[in-house]
Amino acid sequence: MPDILIRGMRKPTSCDDCPMYTCMHNFDDCPLVELPAHGSLIDRDAIPYKKIMFDDDDFYYGVTQPYIDRMPVIVPASEEVTNDPKT
């Protein structure tokens, strides 16, 4: 079953306060977005890119896998994804 993202909405304090609880009449304005099958989603803007130097004094800005592995997961992997090496 796919995950659903609701853009522009905070989690309601109760079901009675949820606008999804009542039927929405204009489907084109629906804030629900179906996410495709995915691995664990992280905040890529929070990745600490570092200057990585080569032996010839050339460099690039990048990040190593251990940094990515330590990033907090925002949305866990969907059940459809089976190629996660950590499972």
C-alpha cells in the first residue's frame, strides 16, 4: 500500500479536527499526494557536505556514505521496496 503525503497540513489533535474526516468535494484541490515506492527518505538539505581533497590538490564537495547512514529518517521505507541493504 503506498504512503500518502498531505501537503500544507499539520497533524490534527483529534479525528474531529481533521479536514480529511469529512468528504472533500473538489478533487482537483485535494492536498493528498501518493508517494511512489521508496527507500528511507532523509532531509538531503541537512547532509553535512565536506570539502574532499585529492592527492593532486583538486577537490570537490561531497559526502561519504557513513554521514548519509547517520541522517535521521523522515519517512521510513515503504513496504514495496525490497532492495534496502540494511534489511
